[in-house]
Amino acid sequence: MEINKETISEWLKNLQDSICKSLEQADVLSKFEEENWAREEGGGGRTRIIKEGNVIEKGGVLYSAVSGDAPDFLFKEQEHSNVSTQKSQVKPQFFATGVSIVIHPKNPMVPIIHMNIRYFEMDNGVKWLGGGIDLTPHYIFEEDAKFFHTQLKTVCDKHNANYYSKFKKWADDYFYINHRKETRGIGGIFFDRLNTDTEMSFEKNFAFWQDIGKAFAPTYVELISRNKNKTFTEKNKEWQLLRRGRYVEFNLIYDKGTKFGLETNGRVESILMSLPKTAGWEYDFKPAKNSEEEKTLSLLKKKINWV
């Protein structure tokens, strides 16, 4: 297909459809509810929410395509961009489209998962791709972590032998809760402002970007299948709430997607869809020695080689 904002946007709508279908089949009980919304400055989206299912307590698969005056903060991020910071009488117009997913499961043995793939362009010729997938287990099972990272490495290696190690490091650094000195989960891959460079053309990077989007459903459905029937205790649920609390802290303090949505006057309900229905905080919590909770905390570090 011709690669332009219209065809990219349509491809993302189809991806949203296929992922929702896969998640409904995995959950069995609950179905997505859809809300269409419009943005006053330009564009809109389809917010799809699933809740109170057999597996999924709360989750969303969101598609958006928005446009308008490019926000000022973009021009402050010079280190990753060739966008000029010179003042101009006329602001560049931007177009951004993407699919964002966050799933919070009921069973604490099933991990939280997040994916976002996005395309951005301005009418001055600047354009890029971004995205990634990361996993946030409440309890880290090493065989699941290895499976998850192997799936991502396989997709990366298909397109560029350097991408997995490069984008894994980026995820380790990005999904880091600095004030807690721990990673949000076991990472994954993360990339931003991916464009024509010395390694790959835009067209080749676009094919890689598509394959990341297509990898989401089979990878997460397998993790659901492995863990959804595991037994758990009230103590496990309490730990789940504490780990969700860490997730909330990251999203509200550090997440660039949240910042972009709020600073471009996006729809607040959709932007904050990523937050769980319930979360918890306990003063100065310390896990018991040699517990599964302590083991999980010990693995919330950068530079762990899962594959």
C-alpha cells in the first residue's frame, strides 16, 4: 500500500479491530464497548473499553487520529529531533495517529501489558514512527519473561539485528520509576522518532512497526493462557494493588504519551484509560524475606538479559 497518513490511519483501525477480537476470545465473558469522540482542534478517535470479564478487570484498546497546531513542547526536545526551535509567526500543523493498549487483569498471576504504536508528521516534512510493548508482571515468572522477550527479539531480528538490544535498553531506561529506583516491570522494547537513518529506510521501518503491532495479540493471549487459572490468595491480591500503584505513579509522573495527550487537549477519559480500576499504597512496605514478592522486586532492574 502507499504509505501516507490516510493509509496508516486505516491500517491502525484494522489493527484495533483484530486485537479487540483476540482479547474478547481470550476473556470469553466480556465484550468491548466503543465510544467515538471528536477533538475540537481536529480529529478524534475510537475508545474501546473492556471490563469485569473472566480475565480482564479493566482494559482499553484505543485508536486516535488528531491534528492541529504542533504543541510547543515538541520544539524543546531537540536531542532526538531536527525540528527547528526558531520562533515563527505560523505554527507547523501536526497529524498524529496511533493505537494504545493497556490491560489490567483480575488474576495477579497474569501480567499487565502495554503497547503503543504511533505515527507523527508535520506539514514542514518532519515525520516519524514510535512505539513499543512492555510487560508489568505482579509476580515475575522467568519462563514467561523469556518467552515475552524472545517474541520481541524475533520480530526485531527479522528487520534489523541491532534493534532488539537498542530498543530493549531504551525500554529499560524509559520504563524506570526513578523515585523508586526500580523498573515498572520487565521492560520490552521502546522506540521513538524512528525515521529514515543510516540503517533503515522509512519504508523498512514501517514494516517493522507493523510487525510489532501484529505481535501483540498472540504474545499476550499466550501469557493469559499460561496464567489465568492459577490460584491466588488475598495476600497476592494485596500485592497486586501495590504493583498497580507503581504503575499509576509512572504513568502520571513520567509517561510521555500522557503528557502529549494532555498538552494537545486530548480526551482526558481516554488518556487516563491506562490507570487500573483499583490500586494501593502502603507506608514503607517491605516484603517478607525469601518471598515471591521479594524475588519480584529483585528482578525489577535494568540490564537483565532475558534471552
